[in-house]
Amino acid sequence: MKVTFLGTGTSQGIPVIGSTHPVCLSENPKDKRLRVSVLIEWDRYTYVVDCGPDFRQQMLNAQCTRLDGVIFTHEHADHTAGLDDIRPFYFKQGDIPIYAHNRVLKALKERFAYIFETENKYAGAPGVTPIRIENKPFEIGNLTVMPINGMHYKLQVFGFRFRDFAYLTDMKTLKDEEVAKLKGVKVLVVNALRETEHISHFNLEEALALIKKVNPERAYLTHVSHMLGFHDEVEKKLPKNVFLAYDNLQINI
């Protein structure tokens, strides 16, 4: 299985528009972060988790030519706003499966009503096959996905385990029974917004505590803001099996 980090930034991305913060002014490519998403490839299958406002550029960067489906963590704009840009895949492949909690599907239908239209649909609009997921395993391609149910402040959000790889973003709290689903993963990705406390995201300390509890072979931090600091400086301070992810990083599991 190959995982490509399409974006590793928070909802505003880095650099933030109009910001003079030193990280936003950095010339290091690893300090420039699109909105958070990953591309997962195995055998002949290609899926993305989340489809934010940078989706088009991310697909071009990854040279992605096929998309078997989009799996959504939750409905916030930095995770869903790029849905219209599945059009090139739809024109070649037909309706694209999308997997999401029923609440998220409802939000997408409201935001992108023309995509879900069944009568008098605009010819240039993409099409999707909505698939409702709950907090129980579901199938994509030839693989079983295990949802990891967490809370993003007061909003339910899904993380996902794909065999030995698990991906969590926008998490703030996880119940013990959900953490138990992560036991045995070789690679864990966790959101780590900044060092100081945040109401709806893990900070660095909380992310590292979860990693220590799960004890994967490797862990990567994502959904980071400019306030976490310069990439190279942050990574020097991390435990030896923990890395700060960056855009276009590819890993194999």
C-alpha cells in the first residue's frame, strides 16, 4: 500500500492569506501546506480521504489518473469543498462512489445539490454514488476499512484504519474502545495543530500521547498550522519514530 500526503495543513493552509508569520514567509517547500487529504493506492485501487478546496491541484501534483472513490471524515469545507473537481474522473469513469456518515451525505447534498440531482441534471455536472457508512467495517475494492469514531469538539468525525495503516484528522477526543481499534497498526497518522491547547483539535502533546498509547512502528503528524513552527525545527524535537508529514510525501506500508 502506498500513501501520498496530498495536503498536511489546517483549514487556512500555509501560508495563510495576508500573514506575515515567519512560517508563512518560509521558503522551505515543507512549510507550504495545502488542505489536509491523503491518496491511498494498493493493487489496482485508488482512493482519497477527503476532498478539500485544493483537490484539483493535489490531483495534478500526484499525477492521479483514476479515482475509485472518496471517503469523507466529516463535512467541514476544508475536507469537502473540492467535490466538484471530481469531474474529470466522472467523465472517464462514470459516477464516483463517495463514502460518508449520513449526516455528511446530507450536508453534501445541500451544498452540492446539482451533483445529486436526478431530474434535469446539468450535463457538465459530475455524478456520485453515495454510500452511507456507520461505525462498523465497510468494504472498498478488496479491502475492509475500520472506522475510528471520534469527536471534533462537539462534532462526530471518522478516522479510518486500512489494514496496517490508520489515518486520523480533526480529532480532539477518542474513547478507549476506539483507541483499541488502532492496536497493531504499523503506521499511524494523527492531527497535531499546534503546541498550545485547542478546543477541537489535538495539540502536539495530545497527539504524541495517543501515539505512545497505540505504539505504532511509525507515526506522522498532519493537519498542522503555521503556529506549530518550522518543519525542520519541529521534526528535530519529535520522538525517533514520529515524523512531521509534508505535502507530497509518499510512504509505503
